Amino acid sequence: MEIVNFFEKLAGRWFSQRTTHALSTQQSKAGKSDLEIEFLPPEADAVQQLYQQADTGSGLSAAEVPAPLCGLLIQQSSTIEGDSNPQVSTTLMVPLVPANADPYTGILLRSGTNEKSTYSLEEEVLTIVNDNKDVHSEERLWFVNDNLRMRTGTTELKSGANSGLRIASFCSEIRLGVKPPKVDS
């Protein structure tokens, strides 16, 4: 499976149930989210705009970074235990595979930030790593079946008042609105 196929499989409406655990303080919180994920072709205006604005910043020449492969537009409404106000966000993610590179690894652009993540797709498990001066995070995402996926993550804050804080998370996500398969008569 290549990243475009994986992103296509992510499209749809999802319900996510999440638990986060601060390893240093031993505090846990539960949360839930409604996700609306739309797969976008590489020529979509939003994908092209993010790509043009991003300047991959990877040290690669323009010839080494191809056009974007596709995009995912993610609309999320989340609530966290103890907070009745939902957090609403929209994010666009665009994967790039540098020329002459392994087609299962690349750069992931995200709207709202100039930072780039790296990704790898091995044995149908997507791993996204973000490492900068403030934070190191790693997220893994895989499908149990077409309508159930799992997501785990670790985050470590590297600067500021919470420097050294490490958080682990686990999400189970169920696809909503699935039509039953057609039965041949």
C-alpha cells in the first residue's frame, strides 16, 4: 500500500475515543472527537496552495521534490474530560515523496504551521514523526479493518515550563455511516 492509497482509505466520517496519559504525573484524561476527512486529489486548489506556500525546507532542490501526491482535509470537533467546550479545528495534510527516495517515506506538510513532519508507511502502518526544538512527537496509525482504525502517539516537550513532560495517547476510531455491502441474489 502506498501513501495515496492509505490516505484514500482514511476518507469518511469517524468517531474517535481517546485516552491520554502524562507519564511523569501519572494523570489520564479521556476525550472524544468527530472527524470528517476528505481526500483531495493533487490538483485541488487547497493542496496546491499549501505546497506553494510551504517551501519544503528540507534542503532538497526543487528538482528533488515532486509535486504533491494528494491531500487530506480533516475537520475535527473534540471534547476532553472536564471541559464542556468543544475544540474545533481544520487541518490540511499533504504528503511529498522526494525524487529517488523510498516511495514509502516522505515529508508531510500541514496547514497552520511551517514545520514539516516525516512519515513512513511500513506493513500498512503509517508513522508520522515531528521533531523540532520544542517538541518530539511520534504517531502511528493502522487499520484493524476498513471501518476500525487505531492510533497511538507519544509526545515529549523539549522546552518551556513543561520541558521533559511526556504524554502517551491511544485512540480507537470507528467509521460512521457505512453502507452495508450489496448482497447478490
